[in-house]
Amino acid sequence: MTRIAVMSGKGGTGKTTAVASMAWYSEGLVLADCDVDAANLALTMRGRLRIKDDYRGAFKAVIDDRLCVECGKCEVNCVFGAISEFQVIDIRCEGCGACKVVCPAGAVRMELRKSGEVFVLDTDRGPMVYAELQPGESNSGKLVTMVRRLADGLSESDGLDTVLIDGPPGTGCPAIASITGVDLILAITEPSRSGEHDLMRLIELAHHFSIPICVAVNKWDLHPGLTGEIEESCRRLGVMVVGRIPYDPNVNKAMKAMHPLPSLFPNSPAALELHRIWKEIRTGAMERKGSGVVLNLE
Ligand code: SF4
Ligand code: SF4
């Protein structure tokens, strides 16, 4: 099994458009939308629902009225302000358990609660796993790990050799959970100073975990000078630049229609470049698999 994660240092760089297009060019793979705080790949790929399940990833405190002696210790010790008048305010409870520890009457118990849902869709291009975290819930890294495990399981059960991951933006816990154990990261960036800065952080993260990373600059022609600078920075770091995706108004049209770009505009400049990039990185990821490539960040 080969796992490829498409990542971006920041949101709005065209990552999901790239993933949907690459999936469109594939015969059969498993898609994993790991952007659990804003999963939107399913809007483009669509499909028939195969599995829907609750995700229980959050502990919440519950006070038993029958045992509570109304001493107020739990409220005083809850730094999240999640207890009022001997009742827990669910949305504020972080599940730290401090109230349970200080309660002299054994009136507090911790319950594992539903904090999101996990879905498996059967799309034209293979199964797709995605998840939705309930508003206000944390632990998105744990949910990403669950999505990844399900995707790996489907890869084995359905006999599909590639897992393509649509990662979350940034370099936090969900991003780390998305890239752990992958064979290759494709970083999508844009020619802006913030895009460059966030790309460098993503490259550092990949370096830290010794994961090969390559870069594609989206809408490169909006600022050719800065694109050149980003590519030069990548080269200095030993990071391969695999493509330049041009600005293409068809991308917005396809997004509005909620279809993968190549399904509506197969000969558009961005679609053709994404096809070329996908062929290159898919082959490259398989060749590099297990080679332990370490980036040169000296
Ligand atoms: S578990 Fe922690 S956050 Fe939740 S009510 Fe108890 S002390 Fe407050
Ligand atoms: S610490 Fe226990 S007994 Fe005291 S108010 Fe809280 S739940 Fe009730």
C-alpha cells in the first residue's frame, strides 16, 4: 500500500481541488479526507453511503444529583467554568476530570460522548472516508487517526494499493496525524509571502518525521517572481518542485458545480498540469517507498 498526503501550510491553496482531480485520474484508490474540521471532498466526489458511524472521542463529566452534597468544590476547581449550580455545562467541559478528583461524595463520573461522525462513501473512483467533528469538539487529531485507520483497512479489504489523503491545513496535531507513516507528501502552495512562510513550516515538519516531500505551486502565474523564489528556496532545501499549476478560471466553475475539475474541463490548463503531477508523484512515491529518504535541510 502506498500512502500519499496532499497538504498545505494554510487553507485555500487549492488542495482539495488537487485531490479531487488526482482521484479523477485514478482507476481505483482509497480517498481519506483528513480535514475533519472542514471536510469538503465529499461535496465534490459524491458517492453512495456505505458506512455511517458515531465517533466517541470526548469524555464529559456528569454529576449524579442523588450523591451530590452541594459542597461546590467541583465548580471552584473547574478552570474551564464548566460547572454551574451543581450541573455540568457540556459544551464547556474539556473532560479533564479535575471535578471527579476533588469531589468528596463520589458524585462525578466521566462519560465517553459522541463528538462526531465517520462516513464511508463509494465513489466512482473508490471508497472515500471522511469525518465530521461536532462544533466545539476537540481531539481532531484522534479523529484523523481513525479516518486513516479506516482508509488503510479499506485499502486491504478492497484490494486497492493507494491511499490518497486530503490533509488539513497547518502544521498542528491534525496535520501530524495526517502525515504519520505516509510515503510522500505533496505540498500545495501559492505565490504569496504567507504561502511561502507556511510552506517552510510544513517542510520542517516533514523533515522532522523524515517523510519525503515535494511541492507544487498553485496559480503560479499570478506572481511569477515569487514563484521563482519559492522554487529556489525548495531547491536549497533539497525539496523537489514537481509542478506549476496555472491560474485557471475553470477551477472556480468546477467548484461551483461541485464536480472534479477534469470531469467538466478535461483539457483546461490546471487539469492537464494536475494530471501530469499525479502521474509523476504516484510513480515517484512507489519508487521511493521504504527508501527512507531524508530531506537535506542543512
Ligand atoms: S471534567 Fe474538567 S472541564 Fe469538565 S467539568 Fe470537570 S473539571 Fe470542568
Ligand atoms: S464536588 Fe461533588 S458533591 Fe461537591 S458540588 Fe461538586 S459534585 Fe456535588
